[in-house]
Amino acid sequence: MIELDCSSSDALRVRQCIAAFALRFTRRILEVGGGDWPVSMHLTMPTQSVTVVDPRAKPFRAVRWNGHVCRVRHLAMRIEDYVDEETSDGLALLGFPGWEAMDRACIMGFVQAADTVVVEAARNRAKAFAAVEDLVAASGKRAESHLTLECRGGGLPENYRYRQRELFILRS
């Protein structure tokens, strides 16, 4: 089995571009996960704040982003330990690992609070994809888009088994 850092492949990084586009009009973005290549790297529209929560995140703080006033925080912590100081209206869950790795009630609280949610997982990670389907159904939000991404090239080895990705954009 080949495990890959998602930041090592342009074919997988396109997910962050899609998420940034979907979140472009939100004011306060929370990304759960993101690791070395968070969605904040792809934002082009001004926003008030972007918070990335991931145990693997490199701690980072800024008060300006892309020439605009914006509070940016990359926090090396688990989402279950994070306290949202301001309600986030945009939520990104890329490479969603499923309910075995994250507390369902915690995640669903953030999902319910957000106006826009972008959630994505590998199609053939059965438990993770089942959790994505559960999240979509339980969210009470409208599935504005459902994209199937077949990630090839861009640094991915031919035998990479998680190349097919399912991405949903949910809106209130």
C-alpha cells in the first residue's frame, strides 16, 4: 500500500482549490485537517479569519493574508480540543477520515453551524466514505455539488489506490 502526503501531488492538491472556490464568500473559515497544505494557501477572496486545526499542522499565525486584514491560525491540535471563539460559516473537511478518527457530535456541531461545508474522502476507504455519506444526509444542508475526482499524474504513482475522490459542497 502506498501512503502519500497529499501536499506532494498536484493531482490531489486540486481539492484545496475547489474548496477555496466554494468557500470564497464565507467570512470565517474552519478547516479540519489540512496538514502541510491547508485551504488557506488557495484563498484569493478577502475573508475575516481562517483557522486550520490539525495535529500535524505547522503552527502559524498572521493578521494579513493576500494583502487583506485576516486572522490566520494554523493550530497543531485535535478538533475535539478546539474551542471555536467565533462561529465559522465555512467548513472544510478534506480527506475526511471518518467517525473512527473523529468525534461525530463534535464534527456535526461545526457542520450545523456553517453555511457552507466542503467534505471529501477517498471513494474506496469504505468507512471514511460511509461517514461522508452520513454527514451529508444528517447535515440538513442542500448538496449544491457532488464531484467525483479521478486523480492521476501530478506526482501520483500509477498504483496509488486512493485516486478516486468524492467531494461534496453543502449549503444552508
